[in-house]
Amino acid sequence: MASRPRHASHSPSSMITLYDTNVQHGYSSQPWAPNIWRVRFILNYKRLPYKTIWVELADVEATLRSIGAPPSVVRSDGRHVYTLPALVDPTSTPYTPVMLSNTNNISEYLESTYPSPPVFPAGSRALQSLFVHYIQEIFAKPLLPIMVPISHQQLSDRSQRHLRNHPSSLYVAYNPQGYSSSHPLPPGPQREQAWLAVKEQFDFIDTIMAKNTGDGDGIVVMGRGVSYADFALCSVLLWIGELPLPPELEIEFVI
């Protein structure tokens, strides 16, 4: 189900642009942040030609300000927070392209502007939103003490230094309510305990998905058709699958 950034023959200047951050695998740049993978899934599923601009975490705010992108979050004190993903769409109005940030805003825009094929089938938005909330706030939470340090180890030295000094940049992947990027990978017993909590959530989601086997295929959340909820789940699975886990924490899954 996973798709890599596509290359199309469209003129780059008239193409949707996705701003993403990456890890290096050999000589190639690879996406890793789960929230940005959601947007990438939508673009690929709707077969929308797009290009990717890779941005170092240390350069996110300056880059997004330079293109006039809106902040992802406005804090209670009025401070603007700039995070990825960001998306620029010049296809309908090239002189005043649409500029968006925040995964949810981008997803809603792509669905309303490019409705076919839909990722929010009629009448499913409320239930899908609840499922996505569960994936982000419950299913993925036990992963954070393990995956955040491993993720950061794969970034450039400059990005790692930036994250240590600016923990709010962690919004690029998730908003774990203050979890610090400077936390090391937990020691053995704590790591095993954290992984047991992860396994408990995997077992639960497996039970939930199996409920569709009677009137669906048991693979996708809505029973048969692919939807945004599937992208939220697969984004987390890709996050796990793309990064090197310690041997004792390796897990087998099929996307």
C-alpha cells in the first residue's frame, strides 16, 4: 500500500509541492514522519502529480516564512509555530497558489478540491476522525519512547542539534504533549515494558480490524474501500518499518 514520491511529466512550476523532512538511506532521501505520510498517501491515491522539497528541521520556520505559508499552530501567547507538512498548490491559480500547513487542513483541502477518488466516503468523517484520533493519541503513544529517539538518530547532525534545542519541532511527526527529543532510548527493562504496551495496542487493532471479515475484507478500516483512516494507520506502520529497530524489538507486519 505504501507509495514512494512519484515523478510526473508535468511542469514543476505547475505542480503541487509537498514540503517534507527526510532521513538519508544511502544516496536517496526517504520520508519518515507519520503525519506527512498521511498527506503523501492522499496525493498518491488521488494520482495528483507533485514534487517534494526536502527541508532540514533547523530550516523549517525560515523556509515556510519565506514562501508565505501559514503557521501550523498559534499558541495561546500568540506565538506562531511553523512545522511540516506544508503544501503549495498552484494548479488552479498559479499567480496566487494555495498555501497550507497542518496535516488535517491539507487533507481536508485535497479532499474538497480533488474529490475523486474520495478518502472520506459520504457519512464517514465523524467515525474516521475518531479512528484517526485513536491512532494518534492512543495507538501510537506507547511507540514514542522507542521510536522518537531512533528517528532522531537517523537525522543529520544539524537536525539532531536543532531538536535538542527546540523540542517543539517534534510536531513534525507527532504532538506527544511535551515528550522531549533529548530523551535517550529507554534501557532494557523499560524498553521491554514499553514494547509490551505497543504489542497490546497492536493486538487490539487486529481484533478491531477482524470485525470487518464478515462483510468486508478485514484489511481496510471501512470494510472494502480505502479511506483516510487506513492512511493514518499505515503511516505509523511505515514509521516503524522504515527505521532500524533494536533486534529485541523487531516486529513483523504486512502493509
